[in-house]
Amino acid sequence: MKLSTVLLSSAALLVAGAAYAADLPAKKAAPAAAPTGCATFGAGFISIPGGDTCLKISGYVRSNNTYNMSTVARGTAPYSMSGNYDMTFDARNQTEIGTVQSVVEIYNTANEYAYINVAGFQAGTWDDNTDIGISGINGDYSGLTAKGLQYSAPLGGNTTISVGAVTAVTTYGGVTSGRPDLQLTVATGSGPFKANVVAVSHEAAGSDSGTANAYALVGNASVAMGDATAKVYGAYAQGASAYVIGSPVATLFDAATDSSGMSSGSNVGAKLSYNIGKGSLSVFGNAANVTGATGSTTSYKSNNMGVNYALTVAKGLTVTPELWNSVTNTGSGNSTAQSLYLRIQRDF
């Protein structure tokens, strides 16, 4: 190959390379800004790039395992094994009217709670204020969910008062009241002492005709004493048993047979927890008693007690075995259930 041909080819390559280089960016683009913390709202919140919203994601993944030690019918498995999860998204930002907060909680792909809170006003769905009873790891106490509107304001010190109107609890035969349930909640505390009191006004719809004014009073108190924590609970209701024993059973009782006859119910409970090693040992129990409307022979009684030990295996990882005993009487005799639970939970 002639020298002139080699030189011409090299020059062509240099020109082509220079043209290609001219098309490239002058310098490498800066990486996208990483989310930063939001000190205003506390630990766990991060700033979402491109706006002024701060977001916190939390929740748990849980394994639930149960073995029924009571006699079961032939062909019925005495055990169950399952898993579930819960995720909570808490988004906040500062506005000209204060902090605007929106919370969405998802439990096993289903919406559990969703509400907006601004300047003390809350709207949407949330865990009912009366769901403060004594129970173990085998489920929520009452399972009630508030759906409605609520306003909360400080009274001074560590005391807060809340006034709300929420969807009425289900009543007998699916008949519900013509107005929302009205709730007044007072929460207070000082040092190791905490207390909550909730008063509820409910309209009981008659199973035949008419309505009656019903109510419920629910409260609890706890005190921490070094490694020990003691908690007591009490509730009483006239025509609003869902707030005392939970919605599944209360559908049998929460109704007036006429304009005056209503069910009545009470529930008391206590729990003592003590930190031992890397876990907490708890002993707890409660007793509920509900009688049907005036002239009715319908009744419901339950006595429950249990013990569990929540062992922290690693940061955010807890293993909790629990022994639970329950005696229930619905007017047709006693039924006893003894169960052994094992929960493995990872919080994040």
C-alpha cells in the first residue's frame, strides 16, 4: 500500500473521530439528587425529589401459626399456618395552613386505613378510638374501624381532646341508626402514667320499630414501673355492645326490641408485662358479659386469659409464643378453646 494512501486513510479516521466526539456531551451529567431526611417530622422521613413532600414507609411481615389444643371434629385440622403483611405510607408537607398529613395503610393487599389530617381535623378511616382493650397477639381487640370526621386539640400539658362523628356500628339484623355515632375522646399522661377515656352516643334502631338513645363508655390506664408495665381496661354499654365485645358478636345484641328495650354489656381486663432478658413476658385476661334487650333471654359471656413472651431475636425481628384459654357461653352451654400461637414478625 502506498504511503500517500495510508496517510489519507488516517486523516479520514481522525476527522470522523473528531466529528463523533463533538456530538458527545461536554461533561458527564450529574447524578439525580438522593432523597434527604426531613428533620421537621422526625426519624424515618425522607424528602421526595422534585417537591416539598416528606414520606415515611413502615410496616411488618408476619408469620402466624396456631395449634388448637381443644377437641376438634373429625376431619378438621387442629392447626393453621399463614403469613400476612402491613405497610403504612405517611406523607406530610408544610403549607400555609399548617402540616398536611395523609396516611394509607395496606393490610394483605387490602386498604386498612386511609385518612387526611390537617390542623387537627381528620377525615377518612382509622383504627377506632375505642379499640383499646386487653388482648394478646391472636387478633385485634374489637376490630372496629372508624369512618368519618374528627377534630383533635390539646387541652394543655399532655392532654388531648377529640370530637368525632363516625359511621354507626352495625346493629341487629343489619338495621343501622339514622345518624352517625358521636365520640368524645380524652387522652392524657404524665411521666409513666397514661390514660384514655372514650364516650360514645349511638342510636339503636329497633328490630320492630322505633329507635332508642344508646351509649358506651370505654377507658384504659397504664403505668410503667421500671421493667414492669401494668394496664387496666373497662367498658360499659347500653345498646352499643360492639364497643364492648367487638363487632362480630355484637350484631346479635345491638338493637332495641321497641323504643326502650336494649341490650347491656360490660367488659373488664388487665395486663401485666415485665421485661426479661431480650424479651417481654405478659400475662393478661378479660371478662365480658352482655345481656339481650329487655325481656330477651339472649346472653353472651366470655372469660379469656393468656400468657406470651415476645423475644427480640435481632433488631426488628421478634418471635412470640402465646398460650390462650377462652371460655364462652351463649346461653346453650359453655365452650372452651385452648390454643397455642407462634408469631414471627419482622418490623421495618
